[in-house]
Amino acid sequence: MKQYLRGLRLGFPIGLGYLSVSFTFGIMAVSLGFSWYQAVLISMLTLTSAGQLAGIQVMVNPGQYIAMLISQLTINMRYSFMSVSLSQKVSPKFKGIKRWLLGFFITDEIFAVASQENDVEPKLFLGLSTAPWIGWTLGTLLGSLIGNILPEIVMCSLCIAIYGMFLAIVIPPAKKSKPILIVIAITAVLNCILYYVPYLRDIPSGISISICAITASLIGAFLFPIESEEIENE
Amino acid sequence: MNDFLIYLLILSGSTYLIRVIPFVAVKESITNRYIKSFLYYIPYSVLVAMTIPSAIYATGNVISSVAGLIVGGIFAYRGKGLTVVAIISCVSAFLVECIMLLF
């Protein structure tokens, strides 16, 4: 129970961030012609931002199942890297059915926060996932029902929450470790290139995130391979 | 509606499997130093790839977004927790939006 509560607390800011992001998703889904319960169902069962956004855009047209599958696989490929990474950080208790069930909750943010822990317990991970899942579902519900009522200025400010949280995860370790600082600098430069350069900017964001993160981490792994003790001490 | 359910199945099913299969499949701890290092860097590079540059457009206004990120960044640098930094970023962006409304 103690582990669950600690996870719950760690997940709270993610939930807050998700509430604002999925709020926007709810608004977009309704504006594309989905009903509120369809939007909520998508969020409850999928729990991903870029994938859902791309997904509803495909769903507007009938029968494009293959296009849906391909776009989802490319956008979400990053999750499989995170899953492998997380599999190295979980406690021995985290096995079997627990992996099948809790693996559902591996999102960028939940993964990033869980990665800060050594020996992630199933209960901690469940606690960590609770607020984000509720926030993601509730935000979608609110966005699809009352999205157009909330003053724009409040909504806009909420959209920065998730990025503030990212900063709080990335900056402290980058301050301590030069290799991490260099890896994230490479990522930032690469992603700006993919974001702004003509033609390259047509690459869907889910894919360009994967390209940048994988390239920068590969460079990091070869330039600054880390001793295993160092990783465990983090 | 039928179409919706098939789409929903593909969307949520593929997202679920791509998360769970590697998680279930990798049981042993990886000993290769380079793979370990790669996996060690991945969370940070993923977060930064999602943040830069898209965060500067998050509020729909570059000035308030950058203000929120800078103030949040300073608090993060000083070691404040996730919730504090997230809220401070929002409040800063909100205040800058309000100031900009006045002028």
C-alpha cells in the first residue's frame, strides 16, 4: 500500500499534464464528428497522445485499416524501446500476468518517471499509472463535453504543464551528467532539423521523435558507454 | 459504428501489443554495455525530442510558452519536483498571457 501511494504521488503531475492534453484531444475528436463516448473509449483503451491524434484523423475515412495499422506501428515504435528499457528496471516480483496487465500503462511520461526508480515494484507502477489514466480519461470527457466553454487563455496555459514536467525530469540528471547533457543536446538539434527543414518536416511527429531519440541514444551509447554500476547508482 | 469498433480495435490493440510484447519477452537482464547505455539514454532523449521544439508552441503563443519554459526550467535546475515545476510553468505562461492582453 505504501508503494502504491508513493506511485500515486509520483504520477500526480503526469495526471495533471494529461488532463490538459487530453482535453484538447476531446475537443478535436468532437470537432471531427466523434461522440463524447467514442472519444472517451479511445482514450481509456489507448492511452497515447500522438497515436490517438493520428488515429482519429484516419478514422474519419471509412475502411483504411491498413493505413491505421502502419501509422500506429511507426508512431508507437518508441514504446517497444521503452518497454525493453523498463524491463531492466523492474523488481523480480514484476513478472507474468503483471507484465501483461501493467504493460498497458507504458507511456512516455510514466516510463520516464518509472525509470528514475530502481527495482520498480508492480504496486508502485500501478500507483504511478493511476492518476495519468484517470487524467487522460477525464480530460477527454471534459474536453468533448465542455471544451468550448472554458476561457481560451486558461486552456492555453494548461498545455504547458506537460512540458514543465519534462523539464523537471530531464534537467537535474543533465546537470550532473555530461553524457546525458550531450545526448539531449544532439536530440534537440536533430529534432529541430526534422521540425523546420522543408520536406523533412513532413515526417509525422511520432516518427521523427523515434528517429531523433534512437539516433542520439546510439551516439551516446558509443561515445559514452556507461559502467553498469553507474546506472544502478542513479 | 461498426467501422468505429474495428478501428478502435486496431488502434488500441496495436498500441497495447507494441508496449507489452517487448516488456514480456525481455526477461533476462541485458549485460551488453552498449545496449545498456542505449537504454539508459533513451528516456531522456525521448523527453527532449517531444519538448524541443514543439513546447515553444504549446500555448499557441511563443512568448508565453517560452516564458513558462524558462521559469519552469529555472525551478527544475534548482531541483524542484515535477508537480511544482509543472504548476509554475502554467502559472507563468498564464501571467504572461494576461500581461499581453493588457497591451
